[in-house]
Amino acid sequence: MKTNRAPKEQKNEIIEAIHSLCKEKGLSEDMLFQAIEDAVKLAYRKNLPKDAVEPANVVVTMDRETGAIRVYARMIVAEEVVSPASQISLEEARAIRPGAELDDIVDKDVTPSGFLRVAAQSAKTVIIQRIRNAEHGKVYDHYVEKSEEILTGVVKRVSEHSVIVDLDHTEGILEEDEMVPGEVLTEGEHIKVYVIEVLRNTTSLRTPQVRVSRRHPSLVKRLFEMEVPEIVTGVVTIKAIARKAGVRTKMAVYSSDPMIDPVGACVGQRGGRVERVVAELRGEKVDIIKWSEDPVEFVANALNPAHVITVYTSEDRERECRVVVPDNQLSLAIGKEGLNSMLAHQLTGWRIDIKSQSQAAMMEDMIDETDPMLRTGSMLMEQDDSVGFQTDDTSL
């Protein structure tokens, strides 16, 4: 059978193209050579004449220096050839490799005449797909490391139920349930988003899918990490966050250094740090309060800006408490549509029953003295004003 070899100049062009492509795309040359060899193998099997014997084991090699492509049938040397697809006679084997013995493995050159043009054409789609898969794999590896982090993107397309965000190397999808209610995004606008997860696409035609959020509580956490060096160094810790996106966030912070005020560190000089976070959140209110391992103190702080007189807890009712506030502070403690108390509950993990001072006094005559909620309590009339910071104390 005649063989077909590409001209030396053409071979060099192939090698140069591989080198150039791998350098430009940052791909592995070995990966691309393997992709070409696999494509040629597929093309060889597809283009065999109907009456030809298809080798059971086909091996394709591409010379890394010259670009020469050869197709071989890998066969076992047999005394009697029973299966021409996988066996070769001892005489034929020694013609290929002198010294071959029975049961040796010999590669027989089966490169058809005129095959390389067909192989190149047939391999084109496979090679492009391998290159695209490799590129998408690099994109996936890059963005999967960004999971649970903040990225800055440009709003590319806005639809009724989602927003597509250009993240440079791929697109992020901001689904309806991850949008901030009432927030209006426009095409071309720069926004910060929180990466929820990165998914590989089932089709090679599309880059990996990055699911992002504007309403996730951790978006607020990451924004403060970007603004507050004390959080990055670990001196100040964000212990808990409760958020109603677009309206208000409560954040509990703690300092391992008694000389550093965690609330003040997050607020910044003249409120500069918290103001930059609020600006990114489009005016969402942010309450920053001191975290405490004492649940009584923590619950009282969480209800800021309302002042708390007493917090009653019970050994019999796990994570439930009753809070007493001054009469003129009741609506402030509960908040508009119950928002302040709801966020305090989410922040602390405690169920909070809020009563005014007069309500509590009336209940004393109605409640059995054995009520477990009255067994323990802490007086907090001297509640420290420095336990929290609110960007707006009036819109609760």
C-alpha cells in the first residue's frame, strides 16, 4: 500500500501553528498533539474501504518536530493468523522488525495513500472541540476558585427574570431569586456580585456557568472584608449577619483585641468604611453591633437602636427569651413590619418576645409565678450606647 507524506514545509506549518496556538491560549502542547492523534484515528476508522479489515487496535503518532502523521495497526505475532484484525504472521512481523518472536507486539504501518487530507478535514471539528474544552476547563478552574467571593462585572443583558453579567472570561447569571427586590440594573453598569457556585456546561459550545447573587448575606460580609483591614488580619471577626436585601442588614462583630473596638473599625473614620459598603448596596441600611457570648447581652445588642431594660431567659425553654423595653421604645424595638425584631431573631438564633414596660407590669399580675420565663433575667438599664451603629436609626 502506498503511503502519503505531507511536504516538509506543510509539516513545519502544522508544528508552528500548534506552538503558536498553545502559547496564545495557554494550552498544553501534549494535549493538542493527543487531540490531533485521536482525531486522525477516528478519521481512519470512518474512511476505511468497506472490504478492508479494520485493525482491532489502531495507534496514531504525530512527530513532535516534523509533524509527520502515521497510522499503525498494533498486532500480536502468531504462528497461525486466525484473526487478521489483531494478528500478524511471524514472517511479516520480521519484515517490519527483524528479531520479532511469537507473541511479540508489532506495529504495522497502515497509513493509506491520500489519507492525510481526509484525516485533516475530518479531524478539524474534533480538534476545535478539544481546544474549546481545554479553554473552558481553564475558565472553570479560574472561577471555581472564586466561589463565595466577590467579583466585579458589567451588566450585559437584562431580562424579566434574570440578568447576564459580563465577568471578563465568562458570563455570570443573576437569577430572579438572587436579585435585590426593587433594584434596577441597566446595561453597561458596573456591579459587584457574590459567586454562589460555578457549574460546568454540558455542551462544549458554552463556557462554564457562574451563578451570582446580589441578595446573599455574604455579599455584605465580603464588602466589609474589602473595606476593613482588621477583618483581613483576623483581629475583628464577623460573627453573624442577618439581611433583608435592599432594606436592612444587621451584622454582629467581635474583636480579639480589647484595645480595638470592632464596631468602630467597621464604621471607619467619619463613617467612611460603612458608607462605601452602603453605597454599593444602593442605600441599604446597615446596623453593626457587638457580638457577645452572653446571650442576654447579645439579644439586647441585636435589638439596637432600641434600648432594652430586661432580658428574661429560661432554662426550660431553649433559645427563647422575653425582652422588656421602655414604652416609647416598643415600636422601635419591633421595627416597621416587625423587621428589627425579625433580623434580631435571625442574627442571634433566639426567639424574642418583646414587651413594653407597662405591658410587662400588667402581665405580672396575670402570669403564674412559676412561669419559667420569669426565673432568670438580666437588668440592662445601663445599656452601653457603643454596642451598635446604625446607618439610619429612623427607618426600622
